[in-house]
Amino acid sequence: MRPRLPPPRGVLPHFCILLVLNAGALALRRPEPYYGRIIGRLTQYAHGIRGTVYAVDESTIFVKGFAYDGTGPDAYFWVGDTPQPSPEGTLVPYPEDYPSRDPPVLSSHTNSDILLRLPAGKRLRDIKWISVWCRRFTVNFGDVFLPPGLDPPRPRVLPEFKRLAHGLRSGNISVLDAKTFYIPNLHYDGAGPDAYFWVGNGSEPNPFGTKVPNEMGSLSPLRGYQGEDIELVLPGSLSAHDIDWLAVWCVEYRHNFGHVYIPKDLDVPPALGQTKITPAWWYNPTSSTTSQVPFNAANNCKEILDKRLQVRWEVQGDHVQVTLAARLRKEHYMAFGLSGAEGRPAMLGADVVVAFWDTKNNQPRAFDYTISHLAQCDGERGVCPDARLGGSEDVAVVSGHQKDGVTTITYRRPLAATEHTRDKEILTSRSQSVIAAFGPLNSRYEANAHSFMDTTRSDVQLDFGAQNDNSCVGLATLDAAGPTPWSPRVLAGVTNMTARIGPAGGRRGYTPITDNDISNGYSSYGHPSWGIAWYINDQLIPEIYVERGKTYTFLVEGGDDRTNPAKFHPLYISDSSEGGFGQKRPEEQRKQRVFAGVAFDNEGYPYPTAVGRYCEWTHKTTDQSAASDTFEQYMRTLQLECNDGEPATLNWTVAHETPDLVYYQCYTHNNLGWKIHVVDPGTPMPIPGDKSAIVNEGSQPSAVIATVISTFIMTALSR
């Protein structure tokens, strides 16, 4: 056997190298437990004050081992920027969540760990000292002064996910604290058979990692993501100081879809609950709840929209956390934000958050919206999610749940205006005008138009910097039944038609008419409406009957100003029940068959052909749909307004291969039109049930109806 030779001088055995490397790595790790940057010990002047004070982040303080005998008559935690503690300071409530309108007097403590959040948007740089102060006798029981140049821990921004497989990509990832990761604009196709968020050690992601629950606290395989912002909390005792990477990893096939490395020199805040995200609140899919923060966590609460919406808010450093609660209908949203004008409710120019319950994925959603035009979003203008316009998504969902018919969603957004062209700054120094609304979602899960009664109609002021501004009593009950819908209309035997824009008729009109389930009384489960719809021959979305081989002429008055999306609605005919051909991606456009109203230029790009002047039926006063038992009554509350110019002419010769059912729609927006029934020549054109019939010009309605009925009877007898 060959003798084992000693290593050359200056060369260590491999295991020694590994030990040295690991020791170096451990030396770079932050020691645990870690409470943040130390400020100092409380100096005791009276009442047994004791404790060590740490800066958790720029707006949060941690007091380790706090003691106080509790006998002071009016004592509170107190901060200020004067040379010495004085009455000019600011009260810091503890506990932060309290049921009364006034913060409770500080009680006795023997060895407590206390987390304090600076109020009203204050930062540590704004104060010089922390005190236990008696307001009644202006006495300082104990204090600590912040050291000059104190640099508290702060979130760390990392690169985006490395893009390796399954379309994985993201924005720059942030480490909010030692356990919490924020991943903006996450994309992943969801096609991995056994994929999870995955953390571990080593130079590359590997099988010896640990699963991280998704943003809902679930350890189910990952679903697909399409530009969502999420937060992840490391499980158990794991912290960001313990890991080298975060990845999306397929366990079954041991495949890395993409990862980001975690630096060794992280100086992020400790995870002491300052983010109000804790792994103790796990997602329970059987209870339809993902609540991580109790609804009563914020002490500010205001009821608006006739007490149908509760808004709770709390400033947390440079962010505000908002909780919305309402009795939402299925596939409806609640919206809340800053008004586009001060002193009045203005949708145009508003900065709002649209929140709703995603029934497909059983989870809460909230998105940052910009309102550049009072029109449905066409991908460039309108009521649009910021992300769809190429902007940043500044809203992060914290929690949400559904219970007893109430949907509750909590989200966070920055106080500052991240994008000055799309966002508005939330102030903590004075009240601001806010707006809110309810409305239906469209097929993209984007906000559609709301009714006049479902939005703020007078100025509502809210002070985001307030403390204990709580006027909430209880949510009003939804009117589930609603008014009786109008009967659908029919156009039969008509070859010349006018196409104009008009109001959708609220809960009596477009949505219930487009409900295909006749048995439910056309309640409210049809297509979502943007608030406007096509009026064909001055009838609200009638079902049109046409014959193959015949030519039909539409005089289209949907607008010709492409710069104003609210009044640009070219008519076209296709097999899409939704429409909106112009705002679809090319692959989506190819799924539609277009029969009239669309042409292609020399480069193959589509454009609408039925572009004419704009005519709209408008309300003489306010929307009277709820008070109008019939559509005829409703029409008497409208007036026709037309711009100068000429209507566009759309001629359509119905080809023999045209399907039995097609739709007239708007080229630029979804869900403005309805059905066209295509029949062979000589086929009776039925008038189902109690639908009204508008028949060929010059014909006697009773004679035509009698002929149709006679034809049906003869056909039935001949079978």
C-alpha cells in the first residue's frame, strides 16, 4: 500500500478548504436572533423603566425586555425632535390595534418584547429621542436618544429571476425583511408538472432545497402567473440569511426554471411582524379565506357608498395599507382611490385600486388603475390597469377572505406617486377627496362601467394620516333582487338599419338581456356591460334576423374620432359574442371570423371601415332605468345628440356559408352588441315568447305577426 503523503506546503486538504469556506460563509451570516440596528438602552428616571431599543426599519422600533410598573396615570411611548423629551412630542400607540377611539394608557410590563410603528408617516430620521412620557404631569419616566447618523435596516432590491424555462420572468425582486420576498410582475406559464418556489444553498439551485409556500400560503404546485405582484414568506425558522438562492424548481424532474441569488451581506429588517405578514396564517382553501391580517387591525374606518363599502386604512412607513369590505355580487369589483379633482368626485384623472375576488382561482385580487378617458380600456386609453399601459403595478395584495356574503380585501400601495403621469400622492398632512364604485368585471377581469347609483356622487374626504378615525357601524345589505329586466327586442324583415350608441339600461338592460339562462329571469348573470350599448333602429341590442343571400345596410353613427376612445365605436360583424377586434392580439384576432366592417391595409394590418359621425342617446337628467318599467318609458327619458358629419354605410351581403349565429359588435371595445340570427330564404323568422317585433318598413305589424304565427301552425301540423 502506498503511504499517504502530506499535502504540499501551503495546500490544505479539500475537507479543510470546505471547512474554511463554510466558516467564512457563516461569518458573513447575520447572527440570530437579530432585532435590527441597536439604538441603546432606555435610561430609567422613574417607575422601573428598562429595555433595549432597536431600529427595525426606517419607521419601526423594537423594544427588547421592556419593563414598567404601570402606575403612571397618563403614560405613553412618546417621540420627538426637540433637544430633550418635551410635550411637543408625538404619541406612539401601544398596542397598535386597540378597540377604543383613544389609545390606551401604557400598562405594566416586566419583560415584554414590544414593536412600535411610528405614526403619521414619520421616519426615524424625523426624531431624536424615544421616551416613556406622562402627558398629565409632563414627566419623562425614561428615554433613549438616537445615535447620530443612524442607518436603519432597509429592504434590499435584487435582480429579476433568471429566465430559463416556461416563460419565467419578473421585475426586480425585493427582500422586504429577513423572511419576506416581494416579486413584481411575475410571469410563469404554469406548465411545470411539479413546480414550487424553492430555496436552498450552493452555487446553483439543486434538489436539496426547501419548498416555500406561494403567496396564498399554499404548498400546492404552482399555477400560472400573468404579470402579478406577489409576496412570499419563508417557512419555519428559515431566513434570508440562511439561503443562497430563490428559484422556481420542478421537484419531479429536478429542473430549474429560473432563480435569483441572495447576497451574503444582506442588511434587511428583521422579521418581527412589521410587515404584518406571518407564516402562522396559512391559506385554507376549504374556507375560501386567505386572511393574514384581522379586518379590525386598522383603527381608521369610514363607510361610503350609502354604507355599502367599508374602507379601513393605516399608514405603515412610506406605504398605506387599505382594507375594503363589501357585499359584492359575483364577478363584480369594488374600486377605491383618490379623486381626479379636489373638492368633488371626479373619475377622470383619478388614481384608484380595483379589487375583486377571482372566482377562477379562488383568491383576492387588487390592481392599480389609471382613468385617462371615461371609456372601456382599449389597451391604450380608458379605465385601464397601469400594467396594461406599460406602467408599474404599485399595489400588493396582503390578504383577503369571503365570509357571510362579505368580501374583504387588504392591499398596500406607496404613499408617493411612483409614476407622476398615472399615480397621485397620498398625503398624511390633510384630508383628500376620494372616490369609490362598484361594477361588473369583463372577460379580462377588468373593470367595466358602473351605474350612477354605484359610485360616489358627492365629495368624500378622507384623512390618511388620521388616528382612530372610526365611524363604521355595519355594511348595508345588497338589493339582491333588483328591478325587473326589460323584455328583449327583435328586428325581423328589416334591411335598412341605423346603429347608434346609448345607455345600457342598468340592471334592466344589457346584462340581463344577454343572460342566456331564461329560467333565472334574466337576473344579472349575462355579459358585463361598459355602460353603453348599440341601439339598432333605436332599440337596445335587439336580436336581428337576416336571410342568406340578401344585402343589409347599416348606417353607423358610432364615432370617427380615433383620439377619443369614449366616442369611437365602429360597428363590425363577426362570430365573437364579445367583440373588440381592434384591441385583441393577432393570435386572438385569428380566432374570430369577420363578415363585415373590417378591412386590411397593404401591410396586413386590420382597420375598421364603418367609421362615421357620433350619435348617442343620452339621459335628459339622470339614469331612470330603475324607475322605468318598460323600455318605451325609458326611451322617453333619453334624448338624441349627434355630432356634425355623415354616418358610415356598412353594406353586408349575407353569404350562404355564414353561420346560423353571428354578432354585431364594437371594433374597439367589448360587449356593446348582441346576436344576429342567420336563416335560409323562406324560413319563418320567429318572435320568441313576449319579445316585441319591429318589422319591415311599410308593413302592417299585425299582418306580419299573423303570417308568422300561421306559418308556424302549418309547419307544426305538417309534421
